[in-house]
Amino acid sequence: MKPKAQIVNLPVYQPGKPIEEVKKELGLDVVIKLASNENPYGCSPQATEAITAELGALSLYPDGSAAELTAALAEKLGIERSQIIFGCGSDEIIALIIRAFLEPGDETIMADQTFSVYKTNADIEGAVSIEIPLVDGKHDLQAMAKAVTDKTKIIWVCNPNNPTGTIVSESELVSFLDEVPARTMVVLDEAYYEYVTDAAYPDSIKLMERYPNLVILRTFSKIYGLAALRIGYGIGQQEVISLINRVREPFNTGRLAQVAAMAALKDQEFIATCRRLNAEGITYIQREFDRLGLSYFPANGNFIMVDVKKPGAEVFNSLLRKGIIVRPGFAVYPNYIRVTVGSEEQNKAFIGALEQVLNELNATA
């Protein structure tokens, strides 16, 4: 059997290590996972209740069009139902956009350290990825605009950027969109949208009318706490969403995911609480990093990327032995780790373990 040539050496996505695997490997009773930017406070109780109520319908296929959820979300966002597409996480929407628009030899532009799924899916379709270096952990929008050619089909802007956590402001985004040709799609990945508290952050949905080439991605996996159910969505002009829908598999979101997402949307009090607690966690962790003399990128999601002044993989393994799972392995920033903002107890445990690890590594240097 002969596969596509472009997938032979394609790296397999590596998620954060599972808690149970670490417990078994290292013989630990308590393990804290701060590697996958999950919500430490879970999901809304209303979502749990909705899932429980739906358990009697597991033998039935879900609504392939997610009609009720689409209607609820459209009302909340103030847009038309035809402007929304749901997927198995926003990851699937990324794959669908690329499947619908990229052909071999087409070009797509992204940052050199951003969400890896953009490049992976482009590679699968035989497209050419143009990676523009970040500047201080932030998208260099001017350089990205200058890199556009007649072959450029899609530009990816992860905002806040994963893994660095930096944001592009509304004024910066508007200046960038003014430069990008209307024929080139700009995908604004806002997976961490609900966590952002910076007033300069774009109101992207209002920009869609002015820029019909803009597509927005969001998810229920992060602040809504429904990562296990895999449900995310894309927003764009009706014509664009219609084209993406043509390559969507039937029944790509499940019954439980749909009812949980509808219930979660109604509980904005839960979302506000998670946002507040996350901001408090960021303040605490940054203060501790300052005390330890560690530099870090501005945090706008529910994670912080910090320079530990040692190989990130080395610090990761040392933290792992203490029962703390973080995320290392960033090609552009090899001495950094990314840590999810956890609960107050988890954050204190992480800082205590990190301080011990750095002291131990410095002592053996």
C-alpha cells in the first residue's frame, strides 16, 4: 500500500500526557495535569444535567445540522444561522477549511510557532506553508501581509496565540485586513476568546461585514469545559460556510455534545466565574515567576509560556517526577515550557515543584 508522499514523514500530534499514564509510569498517587489548557473548574452543572437527561437517546443519531444549537448560538452572537458551522472541535473546522480550499501547490501563511494543526493539515493536502517568525512571541502581521503572493489562499492568525499567549489588537488586525487581498481567506482562531480581558482585543464578529474574507474559529473545549465532547465552530459569510459544509462529514458532532453546548451557552455566570478565577491565577503565577527571576510572555488565554533558562524537556521530565504535567517541545523556544492556569491549589503546587526543580538543576549544573 502506497500512501500520499507528503504524509510519510508527517509528525503525529502529541497531546499532553494523560494523568493515569503518568501515575502508572512513575508510581505516583497524585498527578496534576497543566499541559492541555483544560478548564480546572470543569463545565457548567447545567451542561452535566443536559447530558444526563439525554442518555436515554444514545441509540439515535444526532441532528446532522445541529439545528437547535446553531439557532441558539446565532441568537447569542447576533448573526445568521447560515454563518455558522459546527465540528468535532475547532480542529475539525481547520481540517474542513483546508480540505475545501487548498490544493497541491497553494500557499498558506502562519506564524513559525503557533497551533501545529494548521501546518499538518496543509501538508496533507500538499499545500506550501509559509511560516513567518514571531516577534516577541507575537504575530508579525506586517511580514505576513508582505508574504502574500498570487498563490496565497489562507492566512492563519491564532489570537491569543497558542502557545505564546500573545494577542493581536483590533487596530493591528484591521490594518492587516486592509492589506490582505479580498481573494485570500484570513482565519482568526479564537479558541481562548472568552478568557481575554484586554480591552484592545478585537470584536471580530463585527469585522466580518467589512471583511467578507474573514473566518472565525471558536470552541466549547476551553472555558466551557467540554473538551471530552469535542465540539467547536466556525463563523463566516454564508457563501464561505456553505462551501466548507460541502466537505463536512454527516453527524460530525454528537447528541451529548450538542445538548451540553446549548446548556453551557445559557450559563454565562459560570463562564464569568471561570474568567475571573483564571485572571487571578495568571496574576499569582506571574508574580511568582517575577520572584523566581523568570521571564514570560503576556498571558491572555488560560496558559502562560515561561523561559525556565534550561532545556524545556529537562524541566518537563523533572516536573513529571514530582507529579506535575506541563508542555515542553517548542522548536522556536526550546528553553520554554507552557503551563495551564489551574485552580489556586494546583497553581501553588506547580510553583512549589518548579522552584524545587530549578534549584536542583542549578545545583547540578
